[in-house]
Amino acid sequence: MSQGQLAKQAGININTVVTMEKQGAALLTNAPEKIEAVKSALEASGVEFLFANSQPGVRLRKGGHEG
């Protein structure tokens, strides 16, 4: 998925995606709804967020994506 596709799916500006990739989402403390929108868009595309043993990670969901 390209930055433009992710931005469109999340309903945010592509510059926000670029900033998140360069600086990290933690720096967007005034925009938690944008972080959640990106997370939701990625989940809809088959990305699964993991939080096992205090170690965050991601993987592709088995069986593909929903959309």
C-alpha cells in the first residue's frame, strides 16, 4: 500500500502519513484520531497489531484482508 492509498483509506492528508513515517506517530500527540484512522485502515487491509509480552509488533492476518 502506498502512502497515498493509506492516506485516502484513512481519510487523512498524505503529509500526515509522511510525517508519521519520518518522525513516528508518538509525535502526533494532538491528533490521536489520525493515528486511530491509520490503524483502522491498516487493519482493514489485513494488518494485525500484536502486543504480546510488552513487545509490540505487526503481521498479516491469516486468510488475507477484508476488502
